[in-house]
Amino acid sequence: MANQAVDEAESILATLKLELNREKTSVTTFKQGFEYLGTLFLGKLKLPGKKAREKSKVRWRLPRRRK
């Protein structure tokens, strides 16, 4: 179902003369985590993305997983 949505989005973008970059596009979950528009989404967390963390003087650490 998600892959079908990606195909449909690609079709819609093509009508607008835009192209979906398949190398950057993936189907994932919040549990697996992903970065979007410079923000890292991981489970219930929302953190500045990699570039923002590298530029920041604050040291960022992901919380430890509970067992």
C-alpha cells in the first residue's frame, strides 16, 4: 500500500514537471526513524537533523533504549 502511494505521488509530481528522487525516497516507520526537512523523527522523538546537530554547539545524544 505504501509503495502504491509512492508510485501515485511520482505520477502527480510528473504532471507538475517535477521528479521524485527514488534514491532518496524510502518507505519506513517512525520506529525505524527517518530524517525529513532537517528534522530526525525516531519513535516519539523529534530532534534536529544531522546537519543541524553538527552545526550546533550543543552536544546531542539519542536516549538509551529501555529493555
